[in-house]
Amino acid sequence: MHSARFTTLVMVLALPASSQEAFEAALTIDQVQSRTQTLRVSPMAQVTFEPKGNSAVGLTFAWYPWKVGGGQLGPSLAYRFKGSSDLWVSESGATGTPGTFKNEHFDAGFRWTWRKPFDLGIGLQYRLEKLAWEPTAGPAATWSTHWGRPWFEASAGYTWESPAIKPFVALSAALPLIQESAPVLAAEPESVAPSAREQLIRSAGPRLELAFRAGIRF
């Protein structure tokens, strides 16, 4: 009898905490914009690298177990599949697309979301980014690097209320909190050290992400 009463009491006490929990899963479609870098490789010559913006799909997951300041706070995970776009290079007045810029990332962080009547949220993420410049032709090797840095995200959206599964949509914008400075090159980019190549790729890395998110909460 005492065991049954204790079990019932635990279940009753657990109900308010469970009702505060909310899980979400969503598909994202984004547009990433990167920085343009112009490097002087000699007193008479300079080279401009311009990775064009690219789009990709991704998956996001979040769990909101805590109520804080009238909103819900919880951890989030996301993965952006690889996106690809042209890499424009200009040297001495001549412009071409000798390469392709590719990027993908995994991130983990926390989101704070307010709901009703609209959803407003902010988040802090740590992203592990993989960036690559791949030649479109010729014997040149691929330049690539891995980079971890914090990003800040803000979002606005709407959730359709229902007894169980709640569909939602959201628009978000994310900005990196750290940027890499461009290296000082003393030779043509093809002959610089690998560490300077990685620094160059990071300095022309993503600077803005705009995304549309559609998913469910339950």
C-alpha cells in the first residue's frame, strides 16, 4: 500500500516537469554568404578570392526542458549537408572561376525560445565547419580546413497548436562571433605554406547564414 502511494506521488510530482518539456525536429534550407579577400602577393600584383554564396539542406533537433524568463531553454543539435558554389578569382584585371567552394558543418548549443502568439528565439552554437576550395580542372590540389567557432542565431516563426504533434515554421539568421584575418602572402598562392592556405580559406569563410526551418514539436 505504501509503495503504491509513493509511486502515485512521484507520478503526480513529475507531471508539471513533463508538461514543460518539448522536443522539436526540423528540416532546414539555408543560404550562406562568405567573405571576399584581396591579397597583395607582390608590389605590383594582387589576387582577389570571392567564394559565392551557396545553399544546402540540413537537420536540426532541440529539447526544451527548462522554463527561464517566460521562455523555454534547452540544448540543440544541427547538421548542414555539404553546399557548393563557384570560387571566383581575380588577378591583374582577369577574372575566372578556377575552383569550387564547398562547406558543411555540425553544431551543438543552446536555444531560448518564447512562444504565443509567435515564436521568437535566440541561440548560441559552437560550429565545427569543414571548408574546401576544389579546383575545377588541372593538377592543382584541393585546399581544405576544419574550423571550430561560436555563432549567434536569432529566429522568428509560428507554431500551429494541436493536442499532440505541433507543426511549425521559422526564419533564422546566424552570424559568427569570430572571424579570421587574411594571411600576408610573400608568394603566389599556389606556393604558400599549408598553414597560410588554411588561414586564407578561413578568412574567406561564411559570414552570414539565412535559413528557413520547417518541422514538428511534440
